[in-house]
Amino acid sequence: MNIEDSELCSSIRDDFYKMGFGNTPMLVHHMSNGSTIYAKLEFFNPFGSIKDRGSFFMIEDAIKKSDRNKKLIIVDGSSGNTGIAIGNICRKLGLESIIFIPPGTATETREKLEQSGAQIEVVGESPESTSTAMAIERANKLAIEKPDTYRFLHQHGNPMNYKAHIYTTGPEALQQMGGSPNYVAIAMGTGGSIIGNGLFFKERNQDTDVIMMQSNQDAYIQGIRNFMKAKDKVILEKHISIVDRMLNLSEKDAENGVKFLIENYELLVGFSAGGNFSGAMKIGEEHPGSRIYTVFPDSGEKYRNLYLSRNLTTDDDFSSLSKKILDIRKDYVTL
Ligand code: PMP
């Protein structure tokens, strides 16, 4: 596999680190059978999630390719972390942004989107809809109508979304783990994380297996999609040949991971992180003595209502865990 190392990506990577993104800490979990799970704590990115990486790369790429004399407005459809990242990064870089969101976007997420500085527009089929299909379509339409002003980032198809991981997450993780893992195991949303990290580690060691996790067809795990059900999957389809195996996750898997991390590490993570951890544990159990690399895309902060309705914590415990989360950086492998 030939990973193209363009000057453009290297220069975006340099800006990324100069502006304080990335370099997230890593949790190292030792299992009793000798397997080890390595997880990047991506909520330590400035705007709270792994999507700061792809969003930064997509936005800087758009800036570098645009006519400096014309006003540029960034647009995309998102129901969560990408929108929050785009709004905040654009504000930081002095750009305007418009994020189209589905009506069913959770209240806590919507608040964060509104605080990000992006203009928020709600579009969707029904009041409860959490599908971003119409939001994405609207962003695309705007950019087609006025291409000089609006730039549709299209996170599901934009190569910068996964290249961010080839240039930042992968190299950071390699250094933190002190070598290649046996398995890269990450659940798919756009596929940016699993494809970018997968390409990076396969290039270094063909023996590293890429395990793409997905949600069960009937499960809803925030941030994770099901390959068959997903509509817009340009990145995934283009690079599916690097995937050695798929692993399904249920809502229960995600909850079990969340519970385990609270009980063992006092770590309040999002449900996709819970799913990634459970999946990594299954792989670790199947292959004693193996090294499994995964990511925790965001923290539990935006999911208070879900935590409480599923009895995962009490309200008080949620508050104290949420305060603690930013103090714990020192306990992990940093760069
Ligand atoms: N988890 C969460 C919480 C997310 O917001 C996302 C992105 N939608 C993912 C996982 C999946 O990441 P990716 O888009 O890189 O596949």
C-alpha cells in the first residue's frame, strides 16, 4: 500500500500541532491473559473529540485551495462531533461556517453546536430523525448553487478526513505503543479513523490486522454506523480492501465498555468508546498475548441524559466523574 506523503498534508500537520491539536494521551489496559489494549483518549483534543483531527485537515485543505480574495464559508451536515469541531475550528481561523443538523440531535450536542460559532440549520424527515442524510444533501446543494462562496467539506468522502489519521493519530500512537500493534480495531462512522489508522499501520507492518467494527443493524450507538445500512460511504468503499475482518457491536457491548471504564479507571467516555473498548476486549480474549490499538472518540459529557436513563451512574457520580476527566491526563502515556 502506497501512502502518498504530500507536502500539503505535512504543512497542515505542522499547523495542527502548532495550534495545540492532537498529542492525546493513551490508556494502557493489561488483560489477565497477557493481551494489552491501547486506547487514545481523543476527548483531550481542544474541542472535545477525535473529529478535531479530520475537521482541521479538511478546513485547512479548503483554505489552501481557495481564492484568498473571495469570502469562503464552510458547510457540512453533522449531528455531533464533526459539526462541533468545524464550528470551533472555523471560528479560531476566522471563517464562517454553516452546519445542517437533523431534528433529533440531542439537546446537549445542540448546545455545544450553538456555542461553537457555527450557524445551525435544522433539516430532516421527521421531528425525531437522527439521520444526517437530508442535512448532508442541503449542504451539498448550497455549495453547488454558489461554489465560489460555500465549500462543502463532505466528511464521508473527503480524503483529508482519513489522511488526518495517517499524519497525526497513527504516528502518535506508534510512538506511545513503542511499536506496531497486532490489531487496529476501531468502529466506523465515516470510516476516517479506521481507514486512516489502518492504512498507517498496514504500511508499516503487513501483519497488523485491521478490524473494522460496526454497530448491529438494529443498534444505535452514537457516532457508529452499520456498513450495510450506511448510505454515504465513499471513504469506506474505496479502502475496504485493507479491512481484514468486521466485528459487530450491540448497544449492550457499548454500555458494558462504558461501565468497565468507569469502574476500573473512573473514566467517563462516550458510547462509541465503550463499544471500541468492548470490541478490543473480545479480540484480546480470542488472541492471548496480543496488542490491540483503538481510540476513545469522545467523553461521556454530552451523554448525561443517556447515562441516567440507562442507570449507568447517578446524577452526582456523573457530575464528579465529569469534573475529574480533565485532571487525569497525568495518569496516562503522554507524548
Ligand atoms: N464516535 C463518535 C462519538 C463520533 O462522533 C464519530 C464520528 N461520527 C465516530 C465515533 C466515528 O469516527 P469516524 O467518522 O472517524 O469513523
